[in-house]
Amino acid sequence: MNAKRSVGRFFMENAVVIIFLLITVLAVKPSGLSLTYIIQEMLTRLGRNSFLVLALLLPIYAGMGLNFGMTLGAMAGQIGLIFAINWNIMGVPGIVFAALIGTPISIFMGWICGVVLNKAKGREMVTGYILAYFINGIYQFVVLYLMGSLIPIRSPAILLSRGYGIRNTLNLEGVRQSLDNLLMSRVGPFSLPMATYLVVGVLCLFVIWFKKTKLGQDMRAVGHNMAVADMAGIPVDRTRIIAIIISTVLACYGQIIFLQNMGNVATYNAHDQTSFFAVAAILVGGASVRKATIPNVFIGVVLLHLLFVVSPRAGQNLFDSAMIGEFFRQFIGYGVIALSLVLYAWRSRKEALRAREGLRGISLGAAGTTDPASTRLRGGEGGPAT
Amino acid sequence: MNGRATGPRTFARRMIVRGVLFAAFVGFAALAFVTGKGHTLLIDNKDAEDGSVQAIDGVMVSVDRQEALELYSGDRDKAVVMGQAHTVSIEIIAEGTKVRKKFRLPIGGEMLLLSVPKLMAGLEPWVSPFVPVQVVVSEEEGAGESNAFTSPGGTPQTMMVLPGDEPAPEPPPD
């Protein structure tokens, strides 16, 4: 009976990963793609996307849920790249330059995001999502109207023909795959962008190290229970703002790494789906709103992108329409987020109920009364972000 | 409790740290700018305008470690380079003569012209800024941008139609 319950519990805890894995494995065969091609795609996409997904970890540790506000960092990264192209700075120095330009912008954006999210405790995810739309409006204004008029842009290649505003699509030829090709090594039929992996590896080490620092411990304490952390003397609001700032800066760098791999940037909508796909990836990897680890990131990137690679071809082969596969891809992306959030809410409610029952049993046993204060504390401020 | 230590010494230390960080930031940005600045180098194998040097018929030119360009008399090709210090290697195909020269490009120069005949003849400067010829579109040539051709007395077309400026809908036929 116990074994049956533990198997059931395992399936419930890993429902998203299991469902996703099943769908993906079923789609591999009909796609007709060779294993070599699929593995090469995964290796490339691991380098391209992992940094962005890793940027989500710190806000989760701080109990702020999935940082949909990372879009702000992506915008900062794009602004950095626009300036790098404008001044014709190429190669790895071009990427470094874009990152340096993007850093202060993303710090500022992260600070704004953190302050706003502190005003919306418990509703961080939806607030971050809407905030990204708001800042997107400002970004569009800056890039479409101020660049070329108020902000000097010297390269006519990136300006709209009217003399101000940046073109819809920018060619990143100067920095295209410069990080990937810096230390490209071949293992059998596969090309491995070692420099990109190295950068991602350094970020993983940073996350591991950061968790052990005083600030990292504070973040975990805040994430566990804000009220208790506050009583322990931890500056809760400041810690939360720092978590969001670091996440936004990392998202800025992640977007630069992503775009240098792609080789071009859709100026006005490249950042739109950044947070969406990063969140989908980490959830597919088995993370939840309150718990995420580094392996979740890599499992998620591989699984999500495996589906992205195989589903359009599978759709084309099975239904004679590539659009079905594309639809399937979108459907799965949103579906995973929805399923994960629903499962998380359901589990949280169940755990709260179990805790309340247990507490009631103890209280009744001890004094014959329920202790409403301790019940409030358990389900209080440390509750899930929505 | 805000978790931050105060006091003049802490303040001074904090300011020093911020100053160092800012200086490092500016330094890195400047370094990235200087080392990553891209230049378009036009490799020119044409007669000099003043007739001082003649084009060479058949040379292989390579800049830094890029693929060698094969140029004949009157040819011009381009190489995109990064940074300021470069090396050009020239080989005259017929004679087999090889010349290797180091040169620096000005940081502000976007497009520069490297004259192979001048370099081979030892005439300075063999690298000079290149200014593309500006084509001035006359009013008559630009007439296509207005609707004056199809509509006598018409107004120039704008890129965007602003709200309120939409053309009035035609009245429905009776």
C-alpha cells in the first residue's frame, strides 16, 4: 500500500516531466529526423538557451516565483546590441560591449521591477508579466522614436529610411556566433560551442557559490517565509530587489548570448517570448514555482527544445501540414505552464490542508483547541507567488 | 532595520568600491571598443589618379589571416577587419615577389582604402580614408515619391497615414 502511494506520489510530483517526455518520445519517430541531427540541435540549443533559463533561479530561491520580468533584461541586452552594431564593434569584444551597455540598463530595470514586485507580494508572476508589457511600450518608444533623433545613431544601415527609429530586423553579422565559434570543437559528427558552455558553466558555479553566501542564505530564508525572515533581521524587500536585479542582469546577458547565436534580432519583438520560453523550459525540467535546481534547467532546455525540433516535422508527416506541428508547439508551451501552475496550486492546497489537519490533531490532543495563529503563520506570507 | 551599515568610514569605503567598479566598467567598455571596432578595408589595385603608380596585373593580397584575394589590374575588393593593428601580405603572381607590411588603422575610420600599387612602390600614404560618393537625387528623379505624376497637383506621399488624415471614402453609388 505504501509502495503504491509512493509511486503515485512520484508521478504526481513529476507529472509535467513525465507527460512531456512521453509526448516528445512519441513524436521522435514520426518526425523522421536522424538521431545525429537531433543531438546536434540539442547541443546547439543548450548553449543558446541555458543562460536565459538559469536567470530564473534566483527569484525562485527568493520566493518570488517565475520571473516573467526577465523580459526587461532581454530588452536591455537588445539595446546593448543595437549600440554595438551602431559603432560597428565586432566579435567577442562586440558581445562584451553589448553586455557592458546592457548592464546598467538592466540594473535599473531590475530595480524598477523589484520595487514594483515588492508592492505586489504574493502576486509577483502576474505583476511581472504585465510590467513587461508596460516597459515594452517604453522600449518601443525609445527604439522607434528616440534613437536617431535624440539618441545619436551613426549607422544608416540600422536606421529607418525616415531618419530616426531602428529597423525591424537587424543583421548581427559582426557578432554572429562569435562566442560559439571562439572555442568550437568537434567530437565525431558533433560541433560543441565550448566557449558558450564555459560561460554557462561559470554561471552555474556562480549560482552554487551564491547560494552559500550570506545574501544567498538570506534569499532562501525570505523565500521560505518572509515574516520569519523579517523577524530574524533580514531586510526582506532589499533582498527581493537584489534577487530580481541579478535575474534581470543575467537575462540581459542571456539574451545577448541567444541573439549572437541566432545572428539577427527582431528589434521590436525578439524579447516578447523570452520569459515565456524560459519559464516553460524550467517547468518542463521539473521545477515548480517555489523549487528549482540547476539540473531542472538543463533537463528542461533539452526536453522543450527536443519537442520544438521534432513536433513540426512530426506534424507535417502525420497530418501533411507543418502548421499542425507549429500549433502543437505553441499549445504545448502554454499547456505546460498552465498544467504546472495548476498542479502546483493543487499540491499547495493539499499540503496546507494536511498541515492544518495535523495541527488540529496536535492542538486538540494537547489543549483541546485549535491554534488559529500558528495556522495563519504556516499559510501566511511565505505562500506561493501567483 | 535595513541591514546596511552606516558611518563615515563605511560610506567612504563604499564610495571607493563604487568608484573602482565604475572605472573598471568604463575601462572594459573602452577596451572592447578599441579591440572590437570593425573597419572595412578596400583593397585597391588601380592606377593612381595622378598617374604616379600603375596597377599591378595579378597580385594575391591577404589581410591578417584572412583568405587571400586575387586582384588584377583595375580590381578592387574588400576585407572586414577588427581592431587597429593589422598585417597585409602581398604576392605578385608573375614575379613571385612577396611583401609583408604592418599597419594601424585610425579608430574612427569606418571605411579605408589600401592602395596595393602605392604600397609596392613605397609611396605614403598607402592607406587613406575612403569617402563614398554621395548620390544627390534631383527633384525630377525624386518625383516618383509623390503622387503628382498620377494626380496633377498631388501632394508628396508620406510614409505613414496619421489618424484623421485618412482619405475620405468615396460616396456610394446611387
